[in-house]
Amino acid sequence: MPAKGREPRGLVILSEAKDLCSCFSSDVPRRTAEILRFAQNDSATLLVPVFLALLFAAACTVGPKYARPPVETPAAYKELAPGTGGAQGEWKLSQPQDQALRGKWWEVFGDPQLNALEDRIEVSNQNLKVAEQQFRQARDLISINRAGLFPTVSAGPSTVVEQTSKNAPQPAGNAGQTLGDLVLPFNLSYEIDAWGRIHRAVEAARENAQASAADLETARLSIHAELASDYFALRGLDAQKQLLDSTVVAYQKALDLTQNRFVGGLAARAEVAQAETQLETTEAQAIDVRVARAQFEHALAALVGQPASTFSIPAAPLNLVPPRIPVGVPSDLLERRPDIAAAERRAAAANAQIGFAKAAYYPTLTLGAAGGTEGSTIGNWVAWPSRFFALGPTLLETLYDAGLRHATTDQARAGYESNVAAYRQSVLTAFQEVEDNLAALRILEEEDAKQQQAVQSAERSTALSLNRYKGGLVTYFEVITAQSIALNDEITAVNILTRRMNSSVLLIKALGGGWDASSLPSFVSKLPSQVPTVPSNEAGVR
């Protein structure tokens, strides 16, 4: 019985082992040695607590514990702050119940043709399929690394019939006899993840798979946004074509008027030539628009996974209005952008690689077992006396590697710092893209209002000039000048509307398209007990 007031030595050993799991990784070998010295002079009854203590010692994962790198986030977007000169009423802060950008965000534009094209991306876009298969590869790497947490069992049955020569230099006693050797062996090998090397590999694979899942969402968002931008560009060209075609009709009437006046002696031949030049130039512009439209139509065909030769979209002018888009606050962007989530997950994976590299400083403990039956005939092959087995652990420690482990650990740290920098840069880029498109939409809205006034003024000027020309008060040059200004103003108005629609698409893309980081797969499955993470002293193992 232990003395009164004194804990049994076995409990003291277990207490030491539990303390071992909360120490820095650089102290683990020293504390393990203390446990062994503590128990070396005790009786055999301490073997069990000593063995349990060593198991506690094995339940430690070396390496730093991951925490999301801090980033600076502004309190509000500059373009939404009072005093920017824009109409803040066009934008609204998103609320938790706001569903405007959830799922099929392109439906906010209210264009059935666009909706139908966007729906085809999920089925037929080949670039999206590439991203999906890359995600599957990353997901399978988790299972590949997770397999190291379990034993490997193999079997290799064999049978051999042999007869030795009687004329051998030193014939055995069974020379000349035909003998059989039937073996049914089983082998088991299991690496005890004493320092969390395998768990760190699984952790890194899991974080990389989540990054790949975010990459898939980034690709999906980019492809949908590209299709919407190309679609609105095509519709803008349709509007230009319609405008030019109607202008050609008007210019033809003006040419007919000028020719009639020339026949009547009221206009010079030069005025007829000017009217002909203006008409032909506008006809050439209308033809040129078809080149860009064909290219955008072919681009849409590739995005929806259809050969360009069999794809066409009927012409229809752009007549939409940019929708109101919920913006939210800058801090929301960290959870709503899949590219930011991918960068953050890669930083977490790089952190796990540090622990994986540090585990190389500690010995590898492998349990091996072999067993089976061996006999000379089928009758005695599986008999109890034919059994054999072998069991034993193997402890392997690297004594000298010429700085290999040190360099590997430094490389892992550098990789982590690189991924942290990439994460922070992706956040800065995201803020830039949101501000860029908020500014573009605000300024283009102001420009559109002025441009509409310019179009109306140009139309009035054209009508007045044409009436003055009919009355013989001015030459046709004044009419041409007014008509050219009006046409340029109308084309500019169409281009501004196209740019506003494109900026709306880019703003939705910059805000993440309604995606949320909570939708990332967790890849949680039943594993052997997860070992606690040990804080790492970065100045410790070198």
C-alpha cells in the first residue's frame, strides 16, 4: 500500500505523461526520458502505467496551431460614403434575410434569354468540368493520406514442389524425394502516428481540398460572369446595329431630298456627293458591327459548350436597366469571395506542412506482425502445429541528415508566409474590385444622365438644321454636321448602357455572387482519435 498522503507512483507517471501533451514540441523527448528514469527502479507492476504514459507521449501533434491571418478591413466602402457625389439610393446594405444574390444571381437582370444560357453552363461548360475534376483529385488525396492512419494487411500464399538431386556434392537426407512447401502468410504493418506526421498530412490535404472546392466556385462564378458580360456586349452591338440601320434609312431619305433639290436647281452637286458619302460611311459602320457581334456570339457558344457553327442568337437591342445590388460591408467580403476562401485555406494547408516537417525530428515507431501456416501437404497445411508468427516494434530515428530536416522546416515556414501574403493580397484585390465597380456604376450613371440630354439636344438640332435646309436657308453641310453629332451621341449612349450592365455584372462577381464560405465541404469522417494539437515554439526545433 502506498504511504498515506503520497500518490501511487503509477499515477504520478500518468500525470507526467498528461503534462507531456501540453508541453512545447522541443520538450517532448526530455519529458519522455524523465518518465522512463522515474520508473526504471520500480517493480514490474509499473509497466502498465509506463506503457500508458508512452502512449500519452505519442498523442502529441507537433507544429503551430493555425489561426486565420489578420487582415485590415475598412468599416465601409468609400464609394458608398456620404459626400462621394453619387446617388447612394442605388445601393443598399445587404441584410441577413436578403436573398437577391443567392443562387442564380443573373436572374436579377430579368432577361429570359440570359437565364437560359446561364443554366446551360452547369451542364456543358468544359472549363467548369476541368475545375470539378481537379476538385475530385484534391478530395481523393485526403483518402490517400488518411490511409496512413490505419494498418496495412497483406497476404501472399504460395506453393512450391521441389525434388533435390541425389548426385549433389553433399546430398541431404531427403535427396531424391519430392517435397511440397505450402505457405499461407499474413503480414501487418502499422505506423503509430506518435508526433502527428500523418495527421498533419491529412490536415494539409483536407485544407487543400477545401481550397480546390473554393477554386471550383471561383471558376463557376467567373464563367457565369463572363457569359453575362459577353451577352450584354452582344446586345449592345445589336442596339448599335439597330441604331445604324435606322440612321441609314434616314440618310437615304436625306439623299433623296438632296437629289430632288439638285434636279430642281436648288442644290449643288457637291451637296449630293456629301449626302452619298455620309450614307455609305454609315452603311459601312453597320456592316462592321457584325464582325464584333459574330465574335461575341461564338464566345457564348464556347461558354455553353456548343460548337459555334450550330449556335446562334436572334438579334435584340439592349433595353435593360442596371438592377439594384445589395453590397454589404467590407468585412462580409472575407466570407463571400471564393478566391479569398481558397487563399485562406491554402495558408491553413501550408501551416499543417510546418508540423509535418517538424515531425521528421522525432523517431518513427512501426508495429509489425507476421503469421500464418506452413505445411508440406494440403492435409497438414492448416493444422495447428503448422502455425508460425512474429511480432515486434521498430523504432527509427535519423541521427544525421546534413541539415535536411532544418531546410525542409524552413521551406515549410517560407511556404506558409508566402500563402499568408497571397491571402492578404487577394483581400486587397477584392476591395479594389468592389470599389472600382461601385465607382464605375456611380460615374456612368451620372454620365448617362448627361448623355441622354445630349442626345435630345442633338435630335432637336438635327430637326432644325433639316428644316432650315429645306427652306433654303443653309447648305447641306450644316445638316451633315448635326446628323453626325446626333449619331455619335446615340452610339455613345448605347455604349454607356452596355458599360453599366457590364459593371453591374463585375460588381456582383466582385461581391462573390452570393456565395458563402460556410458552403465549403468539411470532409469530416470517422478517424482514429484525433490527437490534440501542441503549441509550437517556433524557436524550438531547428
